[in-house]
Amino acid sequence: MKEYDIAILGTPDSVLGFKGLGLDVFGVTTQEEGVESLKIIMESGKHAVLFITEDWAAKLEDQLDKFRGQALPAVLPIPSQKGATGEGSRNLSKIVEQAVGSDIIG
């Protein structure tokens, strides 16, 4: 059975602490770094889960849309150190609506 890693992408302040937990940490500060890091994560085939801070999920929405059909990694927006923006809830609602055919969460 293949073993997968977990990645986290966001501002360095938000994600650095996860390095001690063994996650692959991608601290980004510019749009270009975000796009490049996302591409590395999504195309490497070594990650089962990508945690992405909500602020960066919003900034990289167009790039994330390109990978929506992939089974792995599962992309899970999480709050950053600045707090929740609601992007994670909106994303979950969208996924459930696509799976069920109706918005049963909202």
C-alpha cells in the first residue's frame, strides 16, 4: 500500500508550526510562490491531503479549480492565524452540492 504525505500551504506565520508535526510545509508570501507551490503539491502525487489557509485558498481559487477533478490530494481550507473567512465552509458546501445535487448544508 502506498503511503502519502500531508501538505500545508499558507503564510509562513500560519504554517510553520506544522513542520514539527511532520507535514510538508509550504510557506508562501507572493502569488507566484503560491502558484508554484500549489503546482508542486498537486502534481507530485505524494500528498493525500492539502491543508490550505482560507486566505490563500481564495487567492489561488483559479489554480485550484484546474485540479478539482483529481481524487488526491483532498484540498481542505483551514483558518489562518488571522481567523476564519468562511472560505472553508463555502468550499464544503460546494463539494456536497456537487456530490448530492442539492445544497443540503446551506
